[in-house]
Amino acid sequence: MSKFKVFITRPIREEIRAKIAEECEVDMWHTSAILPPIAERIPPLDGLMTYGHEPVSPEMIATAPNLKAISVVGVGYDHVHVETCRERGIAVGHTPGVLSDTTADMTMALLLAAARNIVPAYNHVQVAKEWHYYDPNILWGTDVHHSTLGIVGMGRIGHAVAKRARAFDMRVLYYKRERRPDWEQELGVEYATLENLLETSDFVTLHVPLTEDTTHLIGKAELALMKKTAILVNIARGPVVDHYALYDALKQGQIAGAAVDVTEPEPINTDHPLLDLDNVIVAPHLGSATIQTRMKMMTMAMENLLAGLKGEQLPYGVLQPNFPQ
Ligand code: NAP
């Protein structure tokens, strides 16, 4: 029997690639450059393993008439046109849950780095080599403990962030469409409207999926509601924030700072004005980037891919194989 043909859009660990190769013919894109059209890769393609960056559009899917399974290495699958997959009966899998704690750790890392001037400190000592004497007046940050954190979109990752924030004695407000009294009880978090959360919080962190409703959820009007001393953390998806509005707000001192793990577009253009500001930290989408978590994600994505190719139930499915058309 001929092997399934699979295209993997970014390099994965060799041991995972080797396991997939036991059952599939594997083509893996190794460079950082923009992907080639998938139709040009080992056609006819049966399976696609992808990260949450390049869009898997209806046009792209149309070029692969044999496509049976799309396996996303990540929890967010906004880049995959799920409706087209549903119509075609293509299985779609992702890797939820396993990265929540790791992404919550990174959220706190970004929040703390922005609040306590970690990047300027690094630049001062190690880049500029300007630390000549102890100066009690430089690089004053702002307190994280006993401040107020606003969590926008409190699901798996938001919940894990709330737990960490409570350990910092932070007051935690959260906003989502469906209130969670059980979490209010468990963690002592308080439900707020988006407006109230933005007006009240010292730190605002975003954990919504990217959907039509959440695209530019944080724009000019929302940034104007925030405190002048507030810091915004975006570790959800770049387009949740209007980057030009964010640039203006940071430049004009409407908010004090921002730390973003995700941008629009991704990677951000090197001449984007946001990169010239010193009150913003931009990380290259590192939310789940630890050895332990990335290995788990790749393993889950492999299990999803192999199940989908064989027409079996995906262990971590968004759409199961042969979804009714
Ligand atoms: P999740 O468990 O599905 O939580 C998403 C939360 O957003 C839910 O609480 C949901 O509650 C809320 N939400 C959805 N639409 C909303 C809207 N229109 N307005 C307000 N709240 C809304 O997802 P998760 O696992 O926590 O992941 C969240 C997102 O983080 C992912 O979709 C992904 O894009 C991103 N992510 C990024 C990284 C990274 O490396 N930077 C890593 C992992 C995940 P309601 O339905 O009640 O509104």
C-alpha cells in the first residue's frame, strides 16, 4: 500500500518526523521563508501539519483534492478555514490544554518584564555597558503585587494566568461572554464588563481566540479607556489589537507600556513603527516555547494527523474525519 503524503510547514523534532515517516511520505519545509504553494509539494497531498501562522485558505485547500487531515501544532486554529474543511469532510486537529500553563508563565514573564524594566536593564548593563555606579534613581518600574489585573477572555490560559496573579496578591477582573461563578468562587476573581475592566486595571492581558468578534477588540476607543499608567499584554493573536492604535497610544503616553508575543502581521514588518518605541516589548510568538510543552504539542499533533489520515477519531479534534457535509 502506498504511503500517505504529508507536508509539514515548519521543522519539527526529528523523532516526531521519523515516527510520522513510518507511515507517511514526509515533505517538511525547512526555511524561514514564505511557504510554497502546497499543491507543489508531493501531490496528491493527504495530510498537512501546520503552525498557527500561514493561512490555510479555501484556495489552498482546493489545490489538494485528496486532503484528509489538517493537524495544527497549537491551540488557536483561526488560520485554518474550518468551514471549507467541514464541507470537504477534512479532519482538523489542534493541541489544547497542554500549553495553558506554559503560556500563562510567559504571560507573567512579559507582564513582569514590562513592569520592572527588564529589557532596558539588559540594554543598560550588557548592551550599552553603562552601569558604572549604583544609581537609586534609574529604571523605576511599577508594582505588580497588589495591583489590578484585567483578563480579557478567560478560558484555559486565562484561568492559569488568574491563578498566578492571585499568588502575586493581585486583584483579578475578568471579561468573557459567559460568566463563570465557579471560578469566581475558586480564585476570588471578579466579573467585569470590558469597559469597566479596561478603566480599572493596571495590567490588561488578552486571551481570546481570534474570531470575527475579537478582531481589533482592542482599538483606539478601548485603549483610550485604559489608565495612563497601564500596561497591555497580548499573547492571544496579533489582530486582536489594532497595532496602529497601539502605536499611537504608546507614543502619546495614553498607556504606559505593552508587551506582545503576537503581532499583525507575523512576523511583524521590520520597519513597523512599533519596533522603534522603547515602551513596548515584542517577542516572536514564544507563548508555548518550552522543551517540555513543544514536545507534547508535536506528539499530540502527530497523533491527530495519523488518526485523521486513517479516518479515525482524532484524540484532540476540532473537526472529526468525514464530518457530515
Ligand atoms: P479557550 O480555553 O477557548 O479560552 C478562550 C476564552 O475567550 C474563553 O473564555 C471565551 O469565553 C473567551 N472568548 C471567546 N470569544 C470572546 C469574545 N468575543 N469576547 C470575549 N471573550 C471571548 O482558549 P485558550 O486555550 O485559553 O487559548 C486562547 C487563545 O490564546 C488561543 O485561541 C490562541 O489564539 C492563543 N494562544 C497563543 C499562544 C502563544 O504562543 N502566544 C499560545 C496558546 C494560545 P466565552 O466563550 O465565554 O466568551
